[in-house]
Amino acid sequence: MSRGDKLLERMRRTKHGWRPADLEAAYEAAGFKQKRSTKHDGYYHPKYPHLRTTVTRSDPVKADYVVDLLELVAQLEAIEEANVDNSET
């Protein structure tokens, strides 16, 4: 299990008390790219541009942002699994 996978697993167990750097590491581990702005950071997946979100830089990060992260990662995993299944048939 990679460091990013371990971080996501810990985030699944508790949604509170995370820092912006933790979310950055988790998004990057899942393959998302970061786009910085003044008060927020945007994250998008280069292969699936519809998978994107915005995260505040406030510390600690609200639990809603962690939930968004986990939902995006779940969507990404579902898309990639469907692509693998389609290529095998």
C-alpha cells in the first residue's frame, strides 16, 4: 500500500483535523494536478477534466473538503475500473 493510499484510508476513518498540505498530498497521490489561486487551490484530473474541485487554504480544512476528496477519488476509481473492464472485453 502506497503512502497516498494510507493517507486516503486514514481520511476515510476521520474527516476532521486535516491540513491543506494533507489534501494536496492525497490529491497528488490520486493523480490530480493543482492550480493555485489567491485563497483556494483547484484540483483537476488531467485525463478526466470533469473531475475537479476547489479547496480552501484555511487550516484545519473543513470535513466537507475531505468528503469531496474521497468522492472524487471514488469516481476516479470507478471510471478507471470501467475502462479496464471495457478493454478486456
